Amino acid sequence: MKRANDPIFWLPFGAGGVLAALFGPALVLITGFAAPFAIGLGPDALGYDNMMAFAHNAIGKLFLFAIVVFFLWHAALRIYHTLHDFGVHVGTVLKLIIFGGSLVATVIAVWTLLAIGF
Amino acid sequence: MSGRKPYTRSMSGWWKRDPFFTAYMVREATSFIVAAYAIVLLVGLVRLGQGKEAYDGFMQALQSPISVVFHLVTLAVFVYHTWSWFQIMPKTMPMIFISGKRLEGATITRTGVAVAVVVTIVFLAFVMGVTR
């Protein structure tokens, strides 16, 4: 019997779902409103120096990786199923776009975080 | 070759027939916005890696009206995601038994939403504290 490869997708799906549920609203408030318009935060709260320091820190790195990558894989799996449910046939090309795109984004995120250094 | 024309039921609008289906589809459709937000964050990360000038440009772009509208929609979507995530949690997690009685779904949902509210407040306060 062929082993299902679903669990490999469930982990980032569940992790992304939990992270989005716990941190999503606060993150959007910060990156969308508080930081760019300095509401409740300093004008340089998410400025270059602060974010560089954050990205250099191991925990900060891990946080940035988890948010970007798990959000994406969570969304990718749902989009895949949503298209199917809307009656769109998800063939090889669409699968390649959805999951290949997520993979490319993952590689870019890891590459950038490594390039920033420790 | 045969002249068979098997009847295939149309799928258009099936999810409008029942509020339960509609809620399911709305929940699933939020994923498009979650993906868009993740990509915005990824762009920010890449710009950060490219240096101060690139990153400053990204932060400037966050002040544009399009960005504000996008983040308003995204905020609504994430709040809905949080609520719906814990709404379905009782169905997605293994059953929990406490002294022989099954933990009620409503309790799991309430606990989850309460945790999310606490995390949101603590996280906001933390970011305000460390960036001051």
C-alpha cells in the first residue's frame, strides 16, 4: 500500500493555522497600522536597525521563518482544497503553482534569513 | 466510442444551498488573504536583506492607501480566522476526557478564543515595550 504523504502537509498546515489564529490579528495591527503610522509605537519601531537586530537574533529568525513559511503552507493547502470545492479541476499545473510557489517562497525566506547572518 | 452522455451535476453555487456549506467556504476562502499577507511579509523580509534603502522603501509603501485598505481587509480576515479556527477545533482535535466525561466542544472553543485574546494583548504590549 502506498503511504499517504498527507501528514507532511498537515504539520505546516496546522502550525500555520495556530500561529495565524494566535498572532495574526496582532501582527496585522502592528505591520499594517501601528508601525507605519507610529500609532502606539515609535516611528522606528520596525525600522531597519530594529528589524536587522531582530533578524540577527536566533529566536527572531525562527519567528520570522515560522510566520512567513507556515502562513504560506497553511494557505496553500486551503487554497488547493478550496479550488477543488469550487469545481476547479486542480491539475498538475495548478498544483505546481500552489505548492511549487510555496516551496520557492520557503527557499527565498530561508536564503534571506541565512544571508542576513547570525 | 459510444454516444454516452453521462449526467454530471453542476457544481456551481452548491455552497450557497446551506449556511453550513457557506460558512465552510468563507472559512476556506480566507486562505487567499492569509497567503497575500504572508507574501507581503516575505517581500518585507527580502527588502530587509537588501539593505536600508530597500527596506525604507518597503516601510514607506506600507503607508500607501492601497496598503491601508489591504490591511483593513486582512485584519478582518484574521479576526475571522481566529474565531473560526477555534470554532472547528473541537472537531479537529482528539477527544479529551476529564474524569470520564468528554470535554465539551464549546469549552474548547471558549478556551481557544480566550488564549488568542490574551496572546494578542501580551504580544502587542511586548512589541510596544521592546521597541520603545
